[in-house]
Amino acid sequence: MPLKPLRAAVIGLGFIGPQHVDAIRRLPLALPVALCDSSAEQVRAACERYGVPRGETSWRELLHDPSIDVIHNCTPNALHDEINREALLCGKHVYSEKPLSTSAAAARELWALAQERKLAAGVNHQYRMNAAVQEMRARLQHSMAGRPLMVTGCYLQESASRETDWSHRMENTGPSRTVADIGVHWVDTACAVVGEPIREVFADLQIHFPTRIGADGVAHPVTTEDTAFILVRFQSGLPGQFTVSKSANGHKNDLRLNVWCEGYGMEWRQEQPDRLILGKKETGYEILYMNPRACQEEVKPYVTTPMGHVMGWPDALRNSVSAFYSAILDGSYLTDSMPCATFRDGFQGMAFIEACVRSSRKRRWVEVEQL
Ligand SMILES: NC(=O)c1ccc[n+]([C@@H]2O[C@H](COP(=O)([O-])OP(=O)(O)OC[C@H]3O[C@@H](n4cnc5c(N)ncnc54)[C@H](O)[C@@H]3O)[C@@H](O)[C@H]2O)c1
């Protein structure tokens, strides 16, 4: 019997919500049937643009509608917990934006609730779903690069590089801003690649401008970090280090992950997402464009265009949403084996953020809470 498409509703139609709508529309077995935002104008424009029949300004209406199967939560961070919890209680599968929650404790509860209700619960950490990132992971799993010695990298952006860079997004972020916003993406990508969680951290969180001046000339106090320097130790003892900053001029969305192995090093750069750089002692750098002949068997589904026809940011998001919907349709989400990030990973991200804040305050190594 042919499968019925899953019916999706997307809540929050600012920057990322429409990207989810695009990703859903690229899947064969999913239909965006309703869109929601607190701004009626955003709703009207998005419904018209994407040809979605139903628009709402109240998310509760959608959660209580039995004809909707999946909720995409693309609202600001402070609303994630409330909407995700209620969606699960209403029996919906949930694909949430990151950071999953406002605390590790709340994220733990949400993961438990999804398990108890037997619902799929995904988090949009899409970077791990790039073909080149999956290739790194596969090469480690097949012991092709030799023993991993260390993991390094960065996630650099520039939106907070000047004293006059101030926006409402800097307010109400909880105890962390830059680690919570982009550091968690690096952590998810690194943990997915090496296949283990981070056990402990030593973080130095820096505020470059304790007061910022808004466009209206008003001074705003800033209490959360612009930049963080973070040492990590994974579960097995594998050491690592990365820098995360919103004050790195020239860097638009520069996530880099290096896994240095005894045989060769591997580097992935988000701004050149379709390739993997191999660092070889004997011959120097080799650039591997993702293509079915060069990648491992399990990575082939992630390669969707010929070499040089650059697969990138929207494709990774599509891959992540696609893996989520496939796992619902074939029931594999019940075995906790989805390749996309789950609420379990969302919890690990929250535990990581809290550990960084604790470490920076205490100026020492601290353990990251585990599930
Ligand atoms: N995975 C990624 O790469 C990525 C990238 C950007 C943002 N994000 C995450 O996505 C979330 C949203 O970020 P954004 O950049 O799209 O923010 P945004 O401010 O551009 O959009 C948020 C939208 O939510 C709407 N909204 C606010 N309150 C609402 C409510 N009560 N009901 C319905 N809609 C409401 C706002 O009107 C706005 O349109 C954040 O959690 C952020 O961390 C993830």
C-alpha cells in the first residue's frame, strides 16, 4: 500500500522557518499544510509564497489539530520548551530548532517525554548531515585514517564585532549567547563525527563590549559572551579545542572541524561544504570533492549532485529533515538510531553550554552532565 505523506506545520517564520518549509517541500513524503507566526503579515506572506493553504497566529490551534503529524518549532529559543512539550503531549512528532531548551534539566525531561510517548524528536543540527562530514565519520568508523589524536576547529561569525552591533537577539539568552547559539553546532558536528560525547570542558568566555550602543544611541549592558575559547575531552579521553566567536571580522559562517589522525588529518569547512581536505605527511594536502566514487558506501545517499555542483547549507538541512521523516515512516526512530540529531543530542548540547558557563566562572575543568 502506498505510504501517506506526513502532514507538517511550521511555527516561526523568521529566518530559519522558511528554510524548513523549503526542505519539507523537497521531500516526496511530506506536505507543509500549515504555517504559524505571531506576526499575521509574516504568515500571509509565507503562505502565499509557498502555496500553503492554512495560516495561523496561534500555535496552540495547530498542536491540537489531529490532522497534523509533525511540528517544526522555529520560534525564538525562549519558546522552544513550552511548544515542544505541548506538541509532544498532543501526540505530534517534533523537529525543533536549537538550542533545544533553556536548560539541561528541561531538555532531559523533553527527551524522556518523547521516549515515553513513542514520538520522534529531532533537533536541527544540520551540519552533521553534509556528505563531507559523514565521510569524515565513516573514515573514522572504518579506521581508514588511523588513530584519532586530537580534534580542533572553530565556529566564527562577525555579527557582534563592533560596539555598535546590538540587537534584541542579545537579550534573554540565558547564561550563554555565543556558545548556546553556534558553539552547540560545532559540538554536535564534532560528536557525530567522532561518535562519542564530550566528557569535560575548560572554557574561557569573553565579553568584548560590556556595554553596546544600539542604532537609537541607547546603551545596553551585555552579560553574555561574544567569544569562547574551549578545551574539551571526549568520553574516551580524546582531547580537543575550539574557538567560537561572533566577533571575527571577515568570517560569515565559518564552522571548521579538524580531526587529526595518525594516518592523515581531515578538515571540513562549512563555507566550502562539498569537500574534505586530507592532510598527508608524505604528499601534503589533498582535496576530496564529494562524489560516489570517492566516498564510503553509507555516505552515497548524502551526495545529491555531481562534483563541483556545490551541495551546501540548504542541502544539509534537507538531508536532516529527510532522515527525520524517513525514520518516522519506517518506524526506525523507535530504536534511537536516527542519523539526524535527536533530543538526546539536544540535551548534550544544553549540558555542554551549562558546563562552559560553570567552567568559565570557576576557571577550571568541569564535567559535562550525561544522560
Ligand atoms: N539550525 C540553524 O542553522 C539555525 C539558524 C538560525 C536560527 N536558528 C534557530 O532558529 C530559531 C529562530 O531563529 P530565527 O533566526 O529564525 O529567528 P527570527 O527572529 O528571525 O524568527 C523567529 C520567528 O518566530 C516568530 N515568533 C515569535 N514568537 C512567536 C509565537 N509566540 N508564536 C509564533 N511565532 C512566534 C517571530 O515573529 C519570528 O518571525 C532560534 O532558536 C535559532 O537559534 C537555527
